[in-house]
Amino acid sequence: MRIGFIGLGNMGAPMAANLVKAGHAVTGYDVAAAAPEGVTRADSAAGAAKGAEVVITMLPNGAILKQVAAEVIPAMEPGAVLLDCSTVDVASAREVAAMAAGAGLGSLDAPVSGGVGGAAAGTLTFMVGGTPEAFATAKPLFDAMGRKAVHCGPAGNGQAAKICNNMILGVTMIATCEAFALADKLGLDRQAMFDVVSTSSGQSWSMNTYCPAPGVGPTSPADNGYRPGFAAELMLKDLRLSQAAAEGADADTPMGALAAALYARFVEEEDGRGRDFSAMLPRFEGRGRTSS
Ligand code: NAD
């Protein structure tokens, strides 16, 4: 297929490279980053979109996505599909879908999980909102860039699935870390803690697959000095998106709100920026009940 790819950063560059590897013709554009090997560089977003059957965007946030969409939509041919893989707010995703529909284009919001490693290995999971027709058009591209694509319903539902998943992840990571710190203070060995919890009702992805305690459980960023992985500031971004969505939908999410506040403090006032989101464990280790 002829693909336009806008946003060739940490995620976009390896995703575009995997499309080239799968035999697609990719024209890319980024305001700053260079195009990876095999990707033809365009001079503008509209230039990358012209003549493309699918235009993929992988951008920092909803405001930039809307700006880029306004630029590329007039350059796209009727029937082409605008496929946004960024993580953005649900409202922006739905606005862009309406803009695309108004111009006779298909569109999908398809945020990913799997991080930079998954983007490079082509093992991402896509959570997809949009029409079944647009999903069918993009399916070969999901297969080239990832391992799984779940169609979650109409426009915006991919973003909804992503932020609900990551709200659970943020909350369970904090719970897992504070429980390890409590276990330490009670004299419970971390290996014993892992062996019990990972096979009991406290188990979760945070404990079983991404254990925040170094030297315990499967290899994770904790075994690599808490280098990301999934950076704490990206978790904060997703938790804030979940809270913005909860406000818009009048949903009561007290644990999500608390997780957002804790990650905000960790990233903005403490030493969390640039560290993996599981570095909440050393944070709790150094604290007591009266720590401010
Ligand atoms: P990044 O900052 O490395 O890449 C974004 C790219 O967009 C940059 O190269 C930037 O120059 C470019 N850009 C900004 N404005 C532009 C414009 N107007 N026109 C063209 N290009 C523009 O970020 P990333 O880590 O690649 O993340 C991209 C998206 O994927 C984000 O929404 C992020 O939340 C999401 N995401 C990231 C990860 C991760 O682990 N990095 C995991 C899942 C989802």
C-alpha cells in the first residue's frame, strides 16, 4: 500500500520501518526527526499524505493531532483512511474522526501498547475505534506493525480502551509498590512476597510480568536501574487523559485520580522524570507514614 507517515519519533520511526520491511511504500514527515531507512522524506505533512491510501499519525498529543489533521485531510483522496496511533484525549479523537468523515475519508483511532521495544519488534497491540470498513483497510498495516489489533467499536473507543487499561495499570503498579515497601518493613522477604502474591489473588501484570522489585520475578526495568521501559511521565500523561475523560463523562474514579496525583508528584516534584514508572517502589521504600 501507499502510506503517509507523520511523526517519526521514538515510536513512529520503528513502526514506519516495519511497514517498509513488509513491502509498503512509505512517505514520511516529521518537524524534527529524520526519516528511517527506506522511508521517502516529504517536505510537509500534506506532502506525505498526498496520494496515500492510508495516512498514519504518531504524534505527542491531541492539539498537535488536530493541527496535523486539518493540514492533511484536504490533501487526501476520497476513500483514503486517516489512522492515528498516538495516545490522545477521547474528545480530540472524535473531533478528528468527524473532520475526516466530513471530507469523505475513513478514520481510525488506534493507540498502542507495547512501547518502543514493541514498536521495534513489530509486536504492538492496537486498540482501535472506527468503522469496520476502515478497520479492514488498515488490518494488513496492524499486522506489519504489531501482533494484535482489537476493534473496540466506533470512533474514540480505541482511546477509551487505552486510558481505561492504563488507569488500571497505574493503580496496580502503585498498589504493588506500596505493598512491597510494607512487606520490607514487616520483615517479609521480597522473593517470598513475589512467590505468594504472583500465585494468589493479589496477582496482576505489574507483579507477575513487570515486577518492580530488582532481582525478583521476570527481568524488568527494575533489574536495569529503573531505566524505562515505560517512563513515569508517559504514565502521568495517560492518567491525566483518563481523568479528563472521567470528568467529561461524569465517571467517579477516585483511585485513578489518586494515581494521577501521585505520579504528578513523582514526576514534577521528586525524582521520577526519566525513570521507569515502576520506580515507585524505591520512592515508597524511602518513606514513612509521616513523610511529606
Ligand atoms: P516522540 O516525541 O518521540 O515522537 C513524536 C514525534 O512527533 C517527534 O519526532 C516530533 O518531532 C513529531 N512532531 C511533533 N509535532 C509535529 C508536527 N506538527 N508535524 C510532524 N511531526 C511532528 O514520542 P513517541 O514516544 O514516539 O510517542 C508518540 C505517541 O505514542 C504519543 O502520543 C505517546 O503517548 C504514544 N505512546 C508512546 C509510547 C512510548 O513508550 N514511547 C508507548 C505507547 C504510546
